[in-house]
Amino acid sequence: MDVSKSGQKYLENYYILEQTRKEVHTYLEALASAFAERVEQRAFENNHPLFSITKTVQKGGGYVELNIAVRKGMKIKELDSLGEYKFYVFYKDAIRNDSFVSSTQYQINGFTPKANTKLSNEMKRVAGLLQFPNPFIEKTGEILEFDFDEMVNRITTTFNERLDRAILILEYLIKENK
């Protein structure tokens, strides 16, 4: 079995490439953990009476998910027609997504379970009424555009805006259905 030219180059630089890979993974994991912690702390401080926010940070970096749901044990009759309310905001980087144009990109999206199209349609409708952007629109950015602290601030701000708007949309739907 022969090794390709690119394989030869990789093997010649194997140690430095492995060390660099570990450094990049550590950086991306720290970035994800830092902004997720800030968003979760803000949600805890705001302590919405009807909705809770939970976070999932994938070990090794690359994926963060924050979920807005009705607090356990609560029932909001004004939202019954929408089915189970769950709205997710998630972050992915090159560790978990190999379809980016550049390996230095990240992506933030809004998401509802596929089975609940009524919820997503209502969220889009109310977002339009409130002159908010589509809550499901994909935002991409460049991880290396700013230093670490500024990237954490920018991603945190994007997450908080998405979560705040989703809660305002829900509050609007509750008022609308009273």
C-alpha cells in the first residue's frame, strides 16, 4: 500500500499537526462553554415565571443547544393548540459540521421539533407582527474575526437575542389566545 503525496506531507508533520488539532479543539470547546455559561447564567437571573431554559454543551466542543420549554408541572392553556412547546437555539462549529464553506465558520439556528409545524408557523407569524427577524433563520460568522472574549460576547448576544425574542413571541401568543 502506498501513501499519497498529501498523506506523506501529513505524516512528515504528524506531531505538530496533532498538537495543533488538540489546541484548536481546546479553543473551540472553551468558546462554546464560555458563551453557554453566560447565556445560562442570564436565563437563571431573569428567572421567567412560565418558561425555563436548559442547556446542553457537547463534550469536546462544537455543539451547544439551549432549549426554552414550559416549566415542569405548568400548563398554559393559551398554548395548548400549539402542542408541546419547545424552541431550541443551537450553535455548531467545524468540529460538528463538515459542510461549512470554511472551517473557521460557526452557525446559530433556531429550531422546533419537526412534528410541530404549527408552532413554527405561529412563531414566524408573530415574529413578523412584532417586526422581529425569522426566529429560525441561520446566522453564520467567522470564529477568528475577533479575539476570544469578543467572540464569546458576540455569540452570547446572538443567543440572548434569540431566546428573548422567542419568549416575547410566546408571551404575545398567550395574550392573543386569552
